[in-house]
Amino acid sequence: MTTQVYEETGGPGGWVTFAAVLMFALGFARIISAIGYFADSHKVNNLANGLFSSHTWGWGVWDLLIAAAAILAGFSLLSGGGYGRVVGYIWAVLVIVQGFTVVSIAPWYGALAITIGTLVIYGLAKSPREEVYG
């Protein structure tokens, strides 16, 4: 019987990788959402009473900014950069704030955004920088 041994490569820890994968997933989902907002699709939630009122292009720009920050921070986290950790915290706070702004209009979307932002913060806080990158 043979066994394989995997050596530690010095990459990011499990929680940091988890946070990066969440950021990639939500970043790509936000790109798709932004396309829907720019197309003024009828498949998006009615956000007329939201932060940007009925201006769906505003929601599209917001989603693209959130997506860009998430994807760049995810790549930085996986490569061990400090930029990803800082932007990851900022990104998660922005996602949580947006979740609270839309929770009365789209409860499931808002609750999911708050949960994912909280998980990213937990993942980054659970793995101190010196443990992961040192």
C-alpha cells in the first residue's frame, strides 16, 4: 500500500484560501449582476426604493467596483500579498453595508451578502498575517 505525502508549500492558510475563493465567487457573480443592471433586465430585483433609486446603471457600476476589488484581492491573498488582506476587509465591510441597504427590498440577497461578508472577515481574522505568511 502506498501513501502520498503532501508538503506544505508556504502558501496561504485554509481560512485565507476560503476567503479568497468566496471573493472570487462573489466577484464573478457581481459581474453577471452588473450586466443585468446595465441591460435594465426585468430579472433583477426592483430596487426603486434603494440607495440609487431606479437608476440601475448606478447599481451596475457599484457591482463592477465590488467585483473588481474582490477579484484583485482574491489574487493577492492567494499569492501572499498584504494588499489582498487589507482590501479583503474593506470589501467585506462594503458588502455587509450593501446587504443592510437592500435587506428590506431583497431579504434573501441582503442576508446572503451580510453572511458572505462576515465569513470573509472571519476567514481573514482567523489566520493572523504572521502565521500565514511567515
